[in-house]
Amino acid sequence: MNSFNSAKTCYIDCSFIKELTMYPEIKYDEQILLDRINSTTPADLDRALNAEKASFGDFLSLLSPLAAGELPRMRERARKFRLSHFGRVARLYAPIYFSNFCVNNCVYCGFRHSNHFPRRRLSIEETLAEAAILKKWGLDNVLIIAGEDKQTCSMDYLVPLIRELKKEFSYVSIELAPMTEEEYRTLFEAGAHGVSLYQETYDRPLYAELHPSGPKRDYDNRIHAPALAARAGFYNVGVGALLGLHNWRSEAVSVAGHALSIKKHYWRTRNQFSFPRITPMEGGYQIPHPVTQDELEQMMLAFRIYFPESDIFISTRERHAFRMSLIQTCATHISAGSKVAPGAYVESEKTGDKDLGQFTVMDDHSVENVVRSLRAINMEPVFKDWDPILGV
């Protein structure tokens, strides 16, 4: 494999002329990569859109500026893969934020340590009360999320919480601070079977600039943690970047490389993807590389074509009509009724107030309304997509 020495290096291998196997420890020269993407020809794009199994070179072509002018063709191709592997099913889920304490100082995040606002960590009983509302709405897939603080988000808290949640929900996943393999295995055995951990940006110098203090400043610890979760037995492992911090095409290739590396070494683990665009939040962070709706769609369509069997999530960061479009072509999972602050479900039931959370919610439709919208476009909303067999 080739690697390139450059002051501006990103995360994966750049021997993209051949179908390649990528490893996180191998870097590429970002400009060489972008030159390859930008040099995509009409013939390259036609090949990518007609391939039965897209190559890595095809994936790069699908990310190109040339492909941006062919979104209708990309939608049609992605739709075929989505229907072939997932039918018209749309799986619903919702997050539960149980703590907004955080020891990190990520400059773009509303939860950052230096941002002064009322902090809260729900008790296990309070978190279960939040979960009971989601269950009342019919949801059976829950994602638990917290700011990164090992004191307020300890194993002594997480293990009994997950065990209790697993009694009521068929699927529990986590989006928490990086852990050791042993910690991941403990949570897996408690009943959590999915994990998401976003690198935020794969550009190492930018990463250091955006994370000036706190454990999250350790780039390597974060980037290797998803593989530890896979080794610990997690069925589904999600990686991603926070879009808007860096060039989205570079980030897309790094996300793909990261996922392929995990899949190569831990083939039983399924890749899953989410593509969060940074949104306005308290503190006034100015987004350096805004990603348009069309650019986000292009990226998601490219991932569906290159990763035809992987789950793709679309959250309430995006507007309702856009989410309804994406669920037909590339996304498989869609959140509904989401609140992004600790205790917000219970509070909204009492007062109807909207929450002040980690990011701006762009689709505040209820679960009932999301279900209605899905059925209106001939999609089948599914609240529960699997059951354990023989105690597995």
C-alpha cells in the first residue's frame, strides 16, 4: 500500500486506483485525494452509477462535483439498493439524553465544559421515566446519550440502567465517551448491542484546535475505540464526522475508510452511519465549512451505493420533508419525537415546552405524525425489528 508524506495528511490509505483495503493507521495526502475526486470524468461517473458492486474508485466518483449535477440518477441508483436490501421498511428510534455534564471543551458544542448553563444528570429512575414515555409512544429502539464525564456517567450507573432498559426495549444502543474493551464488553453483556462514536473530524491538526482540553483531546484514543467495541461483541458500530468542521468530501472518505477497517477486522459487526450537520447552538460557534442540503444528500446517496447493506440513520437535525425524501432513497432509520436535553420528555409532557439541548432540533414532529408521513409515502414504519432467539 502507498502512503504519502505530507504536512496535510488525513486518515486513510490513498492507493485508490485499485480496489483497496484501508487501515486507520495509514494516511493519505488530502490534496491527492481531492485531485482524484475532482478529476472524475463522465465515463467514471457512468461506471459508478451502473456497477453492480461499486469499487472504492466508484465511491470517489460519486463524491465528485460532477456527481453533484447528477443527483436524480444517484437517487434512483441508491433507491434500488435500498429496496433490494431493506424493502420499504423505516425503522424508528429516539434518543434519551440523561446527562449534559461534560469535561471536554469542544469549541463547537453546547455541552462544552466552559459553557455556563444549568447542568443535570438524571437518576436511573428519572431516565427510566423518560424511557417510559418513548415506550408509550410505541418506540422500541432507544439510544442513550450523555456528555463525556466518567464521574456522572460511570459503569455503576450505566450497567443497571441498560439492564432495566433492556427489559422494556428490544434494542438499546449507546453514544457515550470512548471506553476500554472491558467496559464495552460489560455494557454489551448488560444488553447494549449498538454503539456510535463520532470522530468529529479526521483532520488531526484541526481536531487538536477544536478540542483544546479534556480527555477528548486524545485523537488516537477516540479513533480506536469503535474497534474495541466491535472486539467486545457489539453487533452494530457506527462511526462518523460532524459535518461542517472540515471539507465534507475528505471527511466522507475518512469515514468510509474507518468503517471498512473495522469491518475487515471484525466481520461479524455491522457498519452503520449517521451524517450530522453542525447546527447553531448556544455560544455562537461560526461553522467554518457549511454543508448544504444537496451536499449532504450526495454524500448519503454515495454511502448507500457503496455500502448497500449498512444501516444509515437520519436524525431530527434535518427538516421533516428532507428526512421523508432520504428515507426513500438511502436512510434506513429515522428518529421521531426527539428531545435533546436531560429530562425533556417528562418536562414536555407536563408543560409542552421545547428543550434547550445539545443541538437545534429541525423536525419536532411527534412520533404519530412521523408515522403518518411515512405511510403517506408508502413506507412501512417499524418500531421493533428483531427479537432474541434462544437467549442470544
